Amino acid sequence: MRLPARRLLLLAGVSALLTGCFSGSPATDGDGRRIRVAMMQPPRSGLSPLTDDAFKLSRWSTAETLVRLDADGDARPALATKWRQQGRSWIFDIRQGVTFHDGTKLDAEAVVRSLTRAATASPKPRILDGVELTAHGNGHTVTVTTAEQDPLVPQRLSSPQLSILAAKAYRGKTVDPVGAGTGPFELTEVNGTSSASLDRYAGYWGAKAKAPGIDVRFVPDGTARAAALRSGEADIVEAVPVSQAALVDEDLITEVPMPRTNTLYLNTSDGPFADPAVRAAAREAIDAESIVRGVYEGRADAAEGLLGPALPWADDLRTPVKRAKSRAVQGASITLGTFTDRAELPEVAAALQQQLQKAGFRVKLDVREYANIESDALAGAFDAFVLSRATVLDSGDPAAYLYSDFASDGSFNISQLADRSVDAALRKAGATATGDARRAAVIAAEAAVLATDAAVPMLHERVVQGDAAGVVDAAHDPRERELVTAATYVR
């Protein structure tokens, strides 16, 4: 690919800025190469596990939880070896022989301390929104009790925001994870919002890390992250922007399906889209494939439903949905809203405007920052709204997203949908025990929503990860919980 001189100068300048970016720690220590990671977002809360910073601790394999999730979102053992339910309580057997990075032992008391600190935090970790949880230890077991019976307790405990840390982490007003985890890498140093260092933990209870350590730099600028990969300054690069991916050797790029759907929400309570036939006309007017090609440069997946390829079981369970028939639209005026915080959404809205106009709609765009538009969207101020929405929240289960967005009393019901059959399907999905039966109930709820045309799923986003040629076994995780694991190393 021949690049314009201006682009070449820009990349050369960014590369120069990154020279020495990872020079704070040695590249080798006599036992192989340390892994150099360029991450997108710097810590926002001092790497407290009670915040979204917890996902960095998880991606570096330094902090661990009682439970992990498999590819289907089912709970599997981690620091807990097994569990069982008794009414509103779940009893977890704690793994024996585990030591924290400071040498203290994992026991029931340590688990109760971490879970209680999370449950009583203000604000609570997102995974515990609306959940009253208490924990009590007895010998080698911990009993977790919720105010209401909750089939998702094991999945909730897989959230990185409920990582189990040593007592030293909780001595201050904030939680300090340095030297306090149980994972194959020990967090040894944090330099504000610029960098972090981790070393292999020799006392890890599982398979020992193959790499001697990790050197992390926080690089918010997407062009700079891509340049770090191109120049060899970084081994693993988070979130290479779509606009930069074409400038990187394709062999260094991995596209990971995300549990995130770009959806057109239609106002079912007021205006033209209160008529199901008009909603059907809008659905038929949308050409999602052209948006994938034009806006996302082919780095997204056209949607078959609300749940995408990041949940591989969804497509296997899905059956045809019976929808209302459309009718001709003669100059119906609509206002289409979206926000600027996600760079692609204004472009998606502009493409939709053209497609809907061809179908006979008159379309006015209203594009603002998210903070200035959310309240209007939730109040039903728009006829249509474009949203990039995470479909799997921290529990790894999509039922909460479906209820929030489409139940009559859902807290994020942009479509203003009030449909008895949808409500019944959503209640059934939320109450069904985890496993195959719950997945089938979730897909039935998705079908009920799609039948109303209250939401038109257009595409499923991907995250583009860069791995240098010598990187072996870096994780490519749709949930963004894993990145460098014990198996990851650099040749």
C-alpha cells in the first residue's frame, strides 16, 4: 500500500514519540522475553478492583475470582472448586494451597473480606447493582446469600470487580492491588496513568507463567498504539482503530467479535413508529451490509439478531421470527438521534438517513455527546435512536440486557416498549436456571422483542487486537477479561 506523504510523516512522528516507550524495564531477565503491552485506557481509579479498572487486573492475570466463565458463559472453577445452591444461599468450597503474592494464604476469611468490601462499597461494583449480598465463612467454605433467590450468583462472582485480594489491599480507604493478587503474574509497580510492571509469580497454584513478566504502557491515542505495533515497540496492542488496521500487516491483526450490537431503536409509543407496519418499513429499508462495508471497512458482522457471534450458541438456537407486514411510507417525518462518543455512530446515522429517505421517510438528525443526549433518549424524545449496546453485562448473561432495554419497566427502554408477551418472555428467561434451558429462554425472549420491530439490530462490532510476530498464545477474549495469560510468551 502506498501511503500519502502526510500520512507517512504522521506515523514517523508517532513512532519517534514511542521510541523508548518500554525502556523502563528490561526486555529480558535471563529467562526469556518480557511481554510489552500497549493498552488503550489508563487507570481511572488507581487500579481499584471495585471499578472498571478491575478488567486490567484480569487481563494481566494478576487478580483472580472464585469463578471463571467458559466460552458459553457457564461458570467454571477458579479460586472456588465447586458450589451448590440452598435457597437464597450458595455455598462455595475454597481452593486449598493458594497463596497471595505477599505470601499469605487464601482462606474463607480472605474471601469474605473481599466480597464484603465490594458489597458495602459506595458506589457498589456494577455487577452488584440491585443485589443485596452477604458472605460468611466456615472452615474451607464461604456462603454467599442474596436478598432474593438469584440463579446467577456464580456468574456474578466471575466478575473481575469481585477479585479476591490479600488483606494488605484493604488497609486504606482505597483498594491497592499491588502485590495482593493470586494470579500467575504479580503486580509490582504502578506509575500513575503511564505504566505498570508485573513479574512472574513463582508460587502460583496453577501452571506457571511462561513469560518472566509484563511491561504495560497506557497509550490512549489509537494512531500511537498502531505505530507501536508497526515499529516493534509493543508486542501486544489493545484496540487498534479500524482506520489504522489497514496500515498494519494483516498477519499481526486479530479481529475478536464483541458482545456489542449496533442497534436502531424505534419509538413504539409515539410518532410514526407507534404503527407496527411503519416500523416494519424502516426495518426493510435498512441495508446493514453496506454499513459494515462503508463505515466499518468490513470489520464488523451484519446482525441476524440482537445477540451476535461473541455468543456462539445464539445462532444455533435461533428460529425465524414472524413480524408485521410493512406498508408504504409517504413522507413520514422522523428524528433520528445518536451520539459522538463512539466515532462510528455519526457515520452510521448518516448512512441510515439516506436509506430511510429512499424508503419515503423525511429524516432529521440530532447528534450530540452522550452525556447531553441520554436523558432525552430515555424519555422518548426521538422517533429512532442509534446505539452501540453491550449485550452481555458483567455476569456473562444477556438476560439482564434484554430486560433493561425491552421490559415495560426496563431502566433503559429507549423504544418505550410495553408488550405483555415480551414481558412474559423476559421474566421467564430471568428466572430460568443457568445452562441450556436458560439459553433457550433467552433466545425466545430475543424473538419476542424482534417480532415487535422495536429494535432493528444492524451489526455486531469487533475489537481489533495487534499481536507482534513473536507472540504466542495471547488471549483473544470477546468479554475483554483476558489478554496475557500464563500460557502467553514472546519467542
